[in-house]
Amino acid sequence: MELQFLGTGAGMPSKQRNTSALVLKLMQERGTFWLFDCGEATQHQMLHTTLKPRKLEKIFITHLHGDHIFGLPGLLGSRSFMDGKEPLTIYGPIGIEEWITTTLRISRTVLQYKVNFVEIEEGVIFEDEQFTVEAKLLQHVIPCFGYRVIQKPLPPQLLIEKAIQLGVPKGPLLAKLKKGQDVVLENGQSVLSQDVTAGPVNGFSISILGDTRYCQASIELSRDVDIVVHEATFDAGTEELAKPYGHSTITQAAQVAKESGAKHLIVQHISARFLPSQAEELRKQGLSVFPSITVAEDFAEYEWKQDELKRIKNK
């Protein structure tokens, strides 16, 4: 799994940070990617990446403030112009369908693919054989959701060399063993799946939280996840300033990660009043509470592999 931040700023775009947009790249898992929020000019940001809009499968909107949704009409239209024909599902608070359909109708934008809208409530909002996505209401100034994405356990890993040593030929018998089925060779010898496979591997888990004050729902969504993505609009010591705006400080985001038992914290939605040179100071403030913190930048890309979070160097 890979994460790529297309916009990490708060409220309005700046020269350093565009408005909110985060991509969960599932190319190996599904051949697609999911988008969380879609601030103004998100499609422009995509032009500087390898992302193809026609590979966009799902969009999850946290709330209906403009810095999280104003990029949607343009992106949806461009996906159609760029030969995107696969259905697209958009999840979000009540009102997201009306806003999008009204905008497309008045601008006479015709899409050549079907858009499915899911106006969500708390609970599991999506589940298939690979993933579960759960949503909870956070504490912002308008209804705002956080999301918990869980990849289901991966199939057992076939120990090919061991299987071959036991006389299993290349072909369908190896596939059966990987699926957990025992096989009988031509010489009558039985080979047990458990003898040539490593046990199921846990999938990854991530919570992607919208704009919010420090709250219990954030902790519950983030319980024991590999990565928490949390806003950090304000710096340490400004909790009373952040609260009426429905936002968090860097130390409050760190507290959520600590109390939830998460492994890593990535913060975004950084106020434009903080210069890039101040990102390390913000991180140090958070480190006083939680030991593994990254301050995201626009276009920063991360890979979660073998229980490690690594930044991918942009070409």
C-alpha cells in the first residue's frame, strides 16, 4: 500500500500547500486508487504524479467545507474526458449528492460513467473480500467523518522451494496448496498445505481523519492501526484557539495516536501561517507526546511494507 498527499494545507491554498487531498494507492491490491477529500485544484496536483484519473475507484469525503470538495466537479469531468468509463463511488455526508449533481447539471457536464453516491452514517460503509471501511462522526463545526480502512488478512504465503523439494511439480498443485488444500502426488505421496505455507499475514490498517477537535471518536477509529492521518492546524499551546474552529493542535494529534496504540502518525491540514521551515519545529512538539511523527508535504509519498513506513523518493 502507498499513500500520496496531493494537498496538505488548511482552509485555502498557499504556494507551499494545496488544499486537502490524500490518495490511498491500491495498485497491487486492486489496480485502482482511492481519494480522500478533493480540495480545489486536486486534478492539477495529479498532473505532477503518475496517477491516472480513470484508475480512481472511490472517493471518500470527510465533510462539505470548500477546501475539501471544491476540486470534485473538475476532477469528475476530466475523468470522463480521459476515457474513464468504470463506475465511481463517492462516500460522504448528507448533501454531497445534491451538491455534485446540481453543479454538473447547471454546468451541463455529462459524464460517460456512472457515479454511485453513498451518503453515510456511522458504522461500516463498505466491505468486500479485501477491505472494510468504517466511518465515525468527529467533532468539527459541521458534520465531519473520519474513516478507518482495514485490509483483511492476506492468504498464506506459499513456500515454493520447500514444496518443490517435496516433489510438487510446478502447476495447479502449487495453487491448491496455496489455497490451503492438501494434494496427492503421482507417486501417492501426500503433501499438506500447512507444511509448505506460512500462516496468513495481517493486512494494513489506517485511519484517515477529517477536520476535528481532539475527540474519543478519533481514538476509536485509530485503535491499533498502522498509520493515523490526523490534522494539525495549530501548534502546541493554542488549544483554546483551535477548539472553537473545530481543529486540533500537533500535540492533540499526537495524543490521539498515543492513546489509540497506533504505530505511526502523519499530520496534514497545516495552517498557511506555518512556513515550510517550521515543519520540523511542529514535529518536535508532537514528539514530546508520540515517538513516530511525520509532517506531510504536498506530493510526499509513503509506502507501508513489512510493517515499516518508508518515504518514497519522488523522481
